[in-house]
Amino acid sequence: MSDALARPADAGASAPPRPNAVVAVLALAGIVVSLMQTLIIPIVPELPRLLNASASNTAWAVTATLLAAAVATPVVGRLGDMFGKRRMLLVSIALLVSGSVVAALSDSLVPMIIGRTLQGLAAAVVPLGISIMRDALPADRLAGSTALMSASLGVGGAVGLPAAAFIADRWDWHILFWVSAALGVVALALVLLIVPESKVRTGGRFDGFGALGLSAGLIALLLAVSKGGDWGWTSGTTLGLGAAAVLILLGWGWWELRSPQPLVDLRTTAKPQVLFTNLASIALGFSMFAMSLVLPQLLQLPEQTGYGLGRSMLTVGLVLAPQGLVMMVMSAVSARVTKAKGPRVTLMIGALIVAAGYGLNIVLMSEVWHLVLVSCVIGAGVGFTYGALPALIMGAVDPSQTGAANSLNTLMRSLGTSFASALAGVILAQMTTDFGGHALPSENGFKVVMAIGAGAALLAFAVATLIPRHRPATAAPATDGPAEPSEVTAATA
């Protein structure tokens, strides 16, 4: 464990950064990371043949990324607060490039899993980027910029799926990872050239024991959740991992509360604004996964089922692509609502839009344009919520804790997504219809999953109502330098 010296901001030490360029580069980095998460989707069914391994083993190419991202996000966020957010952003992008190269050179399972694990370690790029914005941008630019940075996750995913499907259909699958590596190199160079290093540091000593405990607890929990369907939900392995996760995380919490310099400040996390924002994030992460699970299956199932549309993976990507553009547009609207009414109201509006999108999907699911409309409505809601969440977090924590707090919030969304994946898998495995001797998810099964997605969004709305009210901020004065902590709180609370 190493010491990091706290470095207060040096007034006038350097020329203020160009806000537009900083925002563009950080958003690009976020898009590159989200591309990494979706580029493997078109080739997942082919991985057993491509890697000469069983389907259960090749599933680790996806699971390894999930586990690595869960472990890296809170740890890298804390390291960013201590040693510099830009420095850890560069490390994260370098890991992405390294993992992409390893995967691009792989023809067997082990190097593919290693590459995907390295890629997953880059998951902290978006919360780090948001934290850099808080330290580097004028207060009047913060709401819109953080909303755009948050939306980059959805934009990258929406654009990446059709692009990955197009490449996989026409060229060697290794090109997917070479493209990811090339984009990572571009993002790395631009961050080096344009993004300033934040001088807001916590200093102190890294909580290695806390990092180990949190990592062990998260791995046990996510393994139980993500592999429980394969192992059996009542199997000894699944139940043992679940029990171990509970015990480890309880012990980790006890340690963190007694540590003078914890990895995660649980007392700050217990503040009502932070606590209820994180709980709403779990519900939203749960809700958002339903769309990415249901719509692709509806589009690809055979038309003979009576509800499938018999389309290709490329069509799936093209149907979902407009959602990314909608998210980007709505992130700007989200920022305006946040400035006028506060992020709490923005979050509530977004949750209601997401719920309405799922309600629409229950009655409109028989035509391609129905699913385009549904994905755009849900994307609009996501654009609102993704912009509001970091604003709520940053309005409640000290600038020196921004990286860790934003990373924890990102982790909460990921946990919600993992829980949704497990529950939806159980529902669709139980509610099936026979098609040529094969069990396929039934139409009612999809409707149940969509109803649960709507319910999770409404739960997020209900939790958001518990977030303490704050008076909407007046227009923040334009400044040439980075926002002061008091300005940030006023602009985001």
C-alpha cells in the first residue's frame, strides 16, 4: 500500500482547459469503452466453434468482463481520487487497448478470457471522466457535460452493435478487437494531449484490505447471480457463493467503518441523497437490461412462432441504433431540466419515461417499427436518468471523493443489470413454447419481463421521491476556470 500526497489546486498555475475539447475527448473515451462491451455480442453464438471450446466455457468470455468491471470500477475510482483521475483514466484505456490486442491475437479460450478480463478493467472510464469534468470545467458547463458523458455508454452500445454485426458478417472476427484496440489508441492519445490532470487529490493510504474484501464479495455475488442458471439456483455451488458473498461483504463493511482511510466511505454513502440515488440506480440498471434482452430476441425469433420477426443480428443493431442518438439529444434536455428543476426531478421524469416505454412494448411488439419506437422512448428515459445520477452524487460528496462516489454509483447500475439478467433468464426458461421440438421463450414470457422492467422503473421513481429536495439552482455564472466545490454543489443540487 502506497501513500499519495494531497495536492490542493494551484490558482493560476496553468491556463484553463478548453471545455468543448475536454468534453468531446472524455465522451469519446466513454463511447470506446461501451463499444468494447457490445462488440462481442454478434459472435457469442459462434464462440464455441471459433475457440474450439464448449458453450459453457466460452460464456466466460462475457462473464470475465462482468467480474473484472465490477472489481475495477470502485477500486480505480478511489485510486483516481488519490493519485490523479487523468492518470487512472490513461491506465484504464491502456488496459482496454492491451486486452483488445490479446483478444485479437487469440484463437483459443484462455487468451480470449484474458483479453476480455483486461478489457473489463477499463470500465471505470466513464465515472472517472465525469469526475474530471467536475474538477476541470466551469460550473455552468457541468450539468450538460456530465449528462453527455453518462449518455456515451448508451451511444456506444447502440452504435457498436450494428457495426460489430456488419464486421462479423463480412470479415474475420478478429477485426472486431483490432478496431477496439485502434479506437483505444486514439482515445489514449487525445486524453494525453487535451485532458488536464485534476489537482484535487485526497492523499492518504490506499485501503488494500478493503479492496481485496470488496473484490472477493462482488466476485462471489456476481458468480452466483450470473452462473446460477447454469449451475442450478439451489445447487451447493450457487448457494455457497451467495452465502459467502453476504458474509464477506458484511465483514468488509465492518472493516470500512473502522478504517481511517476506507476504500469506500460508507458514512458518506449513507447520506440520504447518496443512498437513495444508489438505490434508484440499482432499480434503473435492473429496468434497462430488460430492453437489451427482449428486443433482440423478438427480432430474431422465427416468424412462424407468431410473435418473432425473423430478422438478422445486423437488423437488430440497426433497430437499436436510433436509441443512441435519442439518448445523446435527451442528455442535453436532461441538463436543462436539471438546471431549472434539479436532478431529482430529472431522475423522476426519466424513470417515468422508461416505464412508459416498457408499457408501450407490451402492446406494440408485432412490427419492426414498433420496436424502433419502443427503443427510442426507453432511450429518451435513459438519457434523462443517466444525466441526473452523477449530478445527484456530485451534489452530495466532497470533490476529493468524486471518483470513488461516481464509480460506486456505476457499480450499483451494473449490479441491477446483473440481477435483471438472472431473473429474466429464469422467467424466459420457465415460460416457453414448443417450436419444432425446441423450447423457445413464449410471447407471454417476454411480456412478463417487460412488465417487470416497467415495475423496476416505477420503483426507481418511488425511490427518487425520497431523495431530499433542494431549491433549484439559479443560473451559475460563467467562469474561465474549473468549478469551485461550492459552485458544483449549487449547480447540481
